[in-house]
Amino acid sequence: MIAAPKIFENHLAEKTESPDFYIQQFYIECLSTFSYYIESKGEVAVIDPLRDIHQYIELSKNRNAQIKWILETHFHADFVSGHRELANLTGATIVYGPTAVASYPIKEAKDGDGSYPRTYNGKSSCFVLVHNGKDHSVYTGDTLFLGEVGRPDLAVKVGELTVEMLASYLYDSLRNKVMKLNDDVIVYPGHGAGSSCGKSIGAGKCCTIGMQKKNNYALQDITKEEFINQALKGMPKPPQYFFHDAKLNKSGANDFSAILSEVQKALTFEEFMNYVKQGALILDTRPNIQEGVIKGAINITFMSGLVNFVGSIIKPETKLVIIGKDGEAKDSILRLLRIGYDNIFGYLDGGFETYKNNGGELATQVQIVGLEELCNINDNPNDHVFVDVRGVGELRETGFVKGAICIVLSEIEGNVDKIPKDKKLHIYCKSGWRAKIAMSILVRSGFERIMISQDGGFEDMWEKKLIERVDM
């Protein structure tokens, strides 16, 4: 028997190779998502493939292996799966756990089924790789993360399932199935830190069952009621696109290879503006907007969690045109396709320079300033108001600027009536990225006198004693 590699907390497990099997872990940083390629005797199972499936096909060709199985731990909500296209191209069978119903052919794996890597059914299914009669690793999908468990509020059905019921099922699955695995079994989760699929997922790529039993609050000796309370406490609202993606994954999205060439194309200024006149929203992905704020655009930086912010703020059916550096604009489109935002007409060739040189309209009264200037209201305090767009948890932890209007970023558009238009707005968050997004939303809503800073956020303001802080 081949001994399992020694895995520690936060170990980067890119691949594991032995004479009997090969495991490749794929990590997509923008989604904090893991997918897996498992090969043995020339046959491959791909677990939770992303929409851009070329990486799995290329690896199988390089290794002279055939993709036979596509194992889906659940109907994903945070990204569009590539399972249907991958199955069409390779002839592989798509496998879901018990009770799954889709509009395309699938194989239903039963609890404890030995036809595939052994299956456990919880909130999502878990697949166990068995080597020489011993459990080697478990692929936990959205059941178990490092230091956290999956959110139990995404499969609620009115009149059938409640959040509490799903949390109860999750408690039972963890104790009756997952925790009965040996301590040396490697845990390969579906998501890492930063994903919205868990409340507070820990850092790292993999771990062991034993380490999770020691360090994960959900695997401690607690009652079901205590587990439900802890799992649900402070749970943020899921991004709006989650429900769009779950529906796409049940019905099947358009093939990625076909749509990519259609939407990832350069536009002339005339083509670009024609789409805008027809109602397309400009998505500005530039990190630095000091050279000009595009009027009517939403600025969501390529570097700052593009897909999570787009998915929280912009409806999936929205028609989009992109402005950014050419290479970054193309990559932005790729990232948006991963979450099912397919209504993209292309990106502006030449980016902001083309827009500006052709007389594109700019917001002239937005000021991008240093922290000191952002906090300075000495000229006329009654003419200024601070707007805090951080989350409720952040406000509880650190407080906020005295007198500030506190509205979570994802709720800004629906609460513009709570923000005065006759005052100068000083918008801040933790780092400055969310403040820029909020600024662009408010400019679209007719606000003009706005100040933001790219030099930092609330904690920097407080540390430099530039503001008066109050607790929530």
C-alpha cells in the first residue's frame, strides 16, 4: 500500500502522485473554488469542474488518460459548472448524489455506493477515495471547509425545507458520516477562504479529518441546537447571483467554448457607445480611476473580488460592456462567464484612453483624495456627511465614524433615498475598493458631490486619529 502524504493545516496540495493514482487540485482564486482531477489506471474522475473545462481535458490528454466520470457534489450556486460541456466532449457520465434532479442525463450515486469514490450525502455529497481498502481522502464539496461548514440557507424550499432543518441535516451528516472517517484522511474542500459559500472559511488548500476535529467549531462536542445557532449566527445574505447559477446548473448553461469567442471581443468607440445607448451598463474594471471617473459606469476593480461584487450588485441579466486594460478586460470577461454573466457585448479597444480621447463623458465633481482630506470637514460640518458601506459585522467589531450613514454596499442602490443629495458625501469602507463601487452607484443615481480615498479606509482613519469613532 502507498502511504498517504503527510498533510498539515494550510498545506498547498497541488498534486499527489503514486504508482496507483494521481490527484491534481485546481484552485481559482477569484472564486476561492477548488476542483479536482483524480486518475487511476488511465481513467479519470473530475470533481466539480469549472465552466472553463480546457484545463481538465488538456491534463487528461497529456497523461494519456480518459475522463470517464464527472462527480458533482451539489448544484453549485457560486459558479457555473462545466459538467455538461465536459460530458458532451468526453462522453463522461455526470454523477450527483441522492435525490438530485436535473434536466439532463445524470447518474444518481447512492449513499455508500462503491461504483464511484464512495459517496456520503449531506448538504452536498462527499466523495471518498479508497486506496487498497483504506480511505485516503474525502472531497467534501460544500459540506465541510477548513474551520467552517457550508451555509445551510441555499436550498430552502417554502413549505418543505427551512434553514434550521438543513442545518440539522448538516449536523447529522457531519457526525454520522464525515467524523467517522479516520483522522489521517485528507480533507479536500470545495472552497477556500474568501468564498461566500461559507461564513468564515479558514486559509489553506487541504487538511486532515483529525486537524478539523481539533480546530473546526462545527466538529466539537456540541448539541444539535448549539450547532444550528453557531452555524446560522451572523450569516450574511447570499449574493443575488447564487440563485441564478444554481438554476443554470440544474438546467444547463451555454457551452463555454462557444460563448467565449462571442463576448471576448474588442469594440471600437462607436460600437461601444452604441451598446451603451441601447441600455448596456459600462463595467469599469480599472484599479486606478484618478485619471477620470466614467459617468454612468460601475467601477468594480479587476483586482478586488470582481465576481463577488458584480454578483452582489449587478443583476445577472444585465447587458454589459467592459472598460479596462485590454488584457485585464479579457480576463474580466472570463471571470464573469464563470458566474453566468453571459450578456456581454465586448470590451472597449484601447480602454480608458480611447474613451477619453473620443469625448466620453466623465463625472466632474467626484474627488479622489488622501485620507486627511477625506476626513476634513472643518470648513462647514453641516455640509458634509460620511457614508460607511462596510458590513454589519465590521461595524460591530470596530465601530464607525460619528454621524455616518451606514448602508451595506449591496444595499446602496435600494437605499439612495436615505442619503442626502444636498451634502458632500465622504464615502469609506475598510480599504477603499467598496467605496469606489458605492461612489459609482451613487453617481448613476444623480449624486454629484462625492469624495473617496484610495489610500485606505476606516481603520487607517481611526489609527491616524482623523475621525471620531462611535460603537454600534
